[in-house]
Amino acid sequence: MDRLTNTIRPYAWGSTTAIPALLGAEPTGEPQAEMWMGAHPGAPSRLDRGAGEVTLADVVAADPVGELGAATVAAFGPRLPFLLKLLAAGAPLSVQVHPDLAQAREGFAREERHGIPIDAGHRNYKDASHKPELICALTPFEGLCGFRPPLEAAALLAGLEVDSLKPYVDLLHARPEEAALREVLTAVLTADPEEMARTVTEAAAAADRLGGPYTPYASLVHHYPGDPGVIAAMLLHHVRLQPGEAMFLGAGVPHAYLDGLGVEIMANSDNVLRCGLTPKHIDVPELLKVVRFTPADPAILRPEGNGEEVYETPVDEFRLSRFVLAPGGAPRVLADTAPQILLCTEGSPKAGELTLAPGGSVFVPAGESAVLSGTGTVFRATVVI
């Protein structure tokens, strides 16, 4: 196995303290939003097998079958199909959705035909993959996920007593559920920007005054004044995860992370369509093709199993599990025909002969075994084949 050196991404919404605290490092004063573990070309992990440091992406490219296993390559192609992260939100992320596999393939091919540069600000599809993802809380974690029932959303908006919100309240009462949510989201995102900014300001003032269920939404305007995403967010469920709980986000489900530290795993993709709380491009027509407007309660996942506690999801690109190693416990042998990344989040366990500190990670090629021993918490990322 290989000890990994990983890149920390300094996105503006990142916490300045959460990842340094986990790593036992001094904060720099700058946001530290995500630490990436994997072979994504944007920030691949690095390792050293005795001939100097190289990226995991280059290692996989040099011998895909040897590193990933024949079954993984047959199923997902010659690349590591997942990306593992530590994610530390100190401010709200954008409200966003991800396409399904068919939408991603069609959208990527279309933008390639039109010659849109891959790094263009208005490009929607950076690759031909879907991007299901799972977030597992390490600290109390807040987010938004999935649509409320329209009548519940209408009651929340009506309670603000803002006149310019009344047309949205009426729409939510007057239409079938999916049509109502579609019409309101469309109206919010296509409203006159100056009028919407006034609506957001009034709604935020009312939310500040009322508190209670409005508190999570009131805080959004301090980060994104005048942003229509503040109103769009009120259509969504507010979710609180306790440490060890997780939330799965499938295709078309609008979501945003608001605050907290977690372990995130996703299919190895960059495909994101945004619908608010962002200065970045919002492609409303394309967004409306991807969003699924079915109201649903967020599914809170808890790990299942003895020894290896698995977070069950309906996708094959990744599987996330957790080992809580107690003093005096028997070593755990992790053998797999698929590649694995192991991440320590607590204690000082050993993976083979390597001692891991919080934030430390290793790559285990397909067909190799890793033996976990000692005490602490280790997350295991692998592939379902």
C-alpha cells in the first residue's frame, strides 16, 4: 500500500479551522474547504514508490488493470471511479444538482460538439459521468436536501409575510406538487434581479426576526445578499446530521451544505448545475431538465454491520464503510479485488506497517490486502463490483 499526500482546496466557503484541527496543524487564516484523496486530474493524490513522488493518476494510467483490477476497469474504464474528500463548510455552498448518467453523456457530447472550452465559466458538463455522492458527518453537520411538500413550503414562505412572496405561495397551493415546485423555482430564478434582491432582503429581515425554523435560511443572506437562491433554499428540507450519520444525494436532487466537517465520497465527476447561492453561471433551462421535482424526505443513513460498518447506497462507483478500532481488538484484514483508499479520522491506527494520524490516508491497489490494527476510526472507500 502507499501513503498518500493530498491537496487541500482553498474554496472561499471553507472553514478556516476544521481541517487544521483534525490534522493537528495551525490554521493559516485562509479557508481550507476540501482535502482530495484519489486520482481526479484537478488535484490527484501523490505517492512515492521509491523513485520520487508521482501522482496517483499517473500510477493508474501506467497500469490500470494492475492498480484497479480487471473487473473495475471493465465496469468503469481505466480510471479510479471515486473521489474521497474531507469537506469542511464554514459558509453555505451553492444549491446544486447533478445529472444522471444519460444526461451527463448527452450534455457532455453536446457541449463538445459546440466547441465549448472545458474550463469555460458557462460550461455545464465537464465529463460524461454522473455524480452521485454521500456525505458522512464527523461533527454536527447542516445541509439542505430535497424538496419539501409544496404546502409545507407555502406555509414557510407565507409565514414571512412578505408581499412579493405571495405569488409563489399561491402557485404552491394551486398546482399539482411537481408542477408547483417547477413553476416556483423557475419563477424565482428568472425574476427581475433588482426585484428579487428586494424580496430577498425583506425575507431575510423577517426570517431574522422570526427565528426558529427560519434561522438556517436567514443566515444565507449574510453570505449571498440578494441571491435568488435564498428563496429557492426555502423550498428544500433543512437537515441536521449527527457525527456518524450520512446523507446520500442522487441525480436531480437539489442540495447544499451549510456548515460542518464530514467525509464525502462521490463518483469521479465535475458535473454540477447550480440553482442559487453562487456568483457562478446558472443555466436555468438546462437546470430544469435535470432537477427532479418530486418532494421527498431526506434519507438519513446510519452504518450497518459489525466490525465493518457500511453506508449502503444504490451506486457501484463507490462504497463507504467505517471501522471503529477499540483497544485490544483483533486486527481487521481488508482484502479486495477492487482498489481501496483508507482514511483515518481519529486515533493512531496502523494500516499494515504504516501508522496513520487523523487525516492520514493510504491507497491499496486491487488484489492487495490491508491489515488494520490499533485504536481509532478508519473510513474505507472502495468499489462495488
